[in-house]
Amino acid sequence: MRRRLALAALLAALLLAGCGQKGPLYLPDDEQAAERFGSPAPSDAANSEDES
């Protein structure tokens, strides 16, 4: 039982260590996001409402 708990804790630690952004977490300014990702593409829902 103790071995199973240790294995589960090790597995959880490895999974948590491998996800997420490396470095400091922050919310980019809208200008920075636009430069990096470009302008957002129009969604299909917005297009279908305009056509009605």
C-alpha cells in the first residue's frame, strides 16, 4: 500500500512538472497578443448571424 501511494505521488509530481508555461505567468497586453497571434478570425456563429 505504501509503495502504491509513493508511486502515485511520484507520477502526479511528474505530470504536474511537465505542464504549463515555463517562466513567469502574466497576462499579455492586447497589443502584445495581437502582434504574437494576429487578429482573431471571425467565428462561424458571427458569420451566420450576419447573413440572416
